[in-house]
Amino acid sequence: MMAFTRMQVLANVKGLSQQDLDFLLDAKANTIGALLMHLAATETYYGMNSFGGIKWDSWSGEVKKKWDIPMNLDEPARKAIKGNNLDYYLNVLHESREKNLAEFKKREDKWLTEVDTDMA
């Protein structure tokens, strides 16, 4: 599903300009660029939690500084996430995906069936 979703996202943003990525439909919308960063933030945080065993929202200040705005979106993201070209966002998405794929490769399939008792 991760690969399918990524394929769909990439197909739908192909060729978008910086202006397209920064477009706001209305004052409460999020830009496409911010939504791309949100995907990377989500994958980063879930990877830290799933692979690193870091409890949700206990990330370091440095990690929060980088990822909390795109994770939470809204007004802070409207102000901070703009002015980047498509390659910037695609690189961020690629980096977050590669980290998680590397972690998946370290695990046996049985790992996928284990229950996280903190979340059950």
C-alpha cells in the first residue's frame, strides 16, 4: 500500500510548478507542497515509532522543529511551507521512504504480525 499510494501521489504532482505547489484554495486550505511535506512527516514519525520504539510525541526538539509544522499543517504550515520546487518535495519524500524501507529490510515478516501492546 505504501508503494501504491506513493505511485498515485507522484503521478498527480508530476509537472507541477512552484506556483501550483504554493496555491491556496482558500484561507483555511493547505497547499499541495504542505501536503507533500505532511506525507513525509507522517512517514518519518511512524517510522520512528514503529522501528525505533520512540513513543509518539516524545521526539527530540530537533526532530519536532523539522517535522511538527508539516505534521500538524494549518496556519503554521501556510506560513512556513512555500517557495519550494517539486524536486525539493520529491527528495524529502524519497529520503523518508528510503529510511523506512531500510528498516523494513532488517525485519522478518513475523515482525508485521506482532501486536504493539501500547496501542492495543
